[in-house]
Amino acid sequence: MVDVTIPADISLDAVFAALADPTRRAIVERLSRGEASVTELAAPFHMSQPAVSKHLKVLERAGLISRGRDAQRRPRRLQPQRLEQLSEWITTYRKNLEASYERLENYLQTLQAKEDSHDQGQA
């Protein structure tokens, strides 16, 4: 069994940097459907297995995937808890933005109501 705890020193910066590359995002997408070997992960790309291995190392360092051991195979697995942490971080900022937009909307409605009452007073 593989230890899937994520070290505290892995920052979200590493996760965002890892996911900035389209090849690595495609690998994460593929692993979301189940574990795969380097050979299986390399198949859809026009690159060597060593090049794919470099991408896998970046994803491993970011805590997004882990390497298992199954007899002679070393399948890679997605670490969904890392994606959950990323999602929680994004959700926090989305909620903050939505709250800011709601405050702005309320303020604009207040201004509009004042303008409407001022216009009615002049009529």
C-alpha cells in the first residue's frame, strides 16, 4: 500500500504549476479514470517515455499522483485529496468574489433607489 498523505510543505503553487501544462492536465484526466502505467500514459502523446516520466515526476512532487507497486508494474494513481484541497481553495475565493459582487449589487441598488426618489421629487 502507498502512503497517500500529502506533505504539508507541498504548496498550492506546485499544484498550479503542475497543472499549467496541458500534457500534465491530460495525464491527470486519464488517471481520473483509473491507474495506469507509464507506457499506458505515454501512448496518446507524441513523446518518449522519459519525457512522460518527467511530467509524472512533476505531478508526484505536487502531490497530485502517486506511484504504486503491483508485481513488476509501477502504476500511477491520482491523489484525489490533493484536487479536493485545490477545489476548496478555489471555492473559498469564489465565495469571496460572489460576496463582493453581492455587496456591489446592493450598493448599486441603493444608489438607483436614491436617484429614483430624487427624480420623483422633482416631477
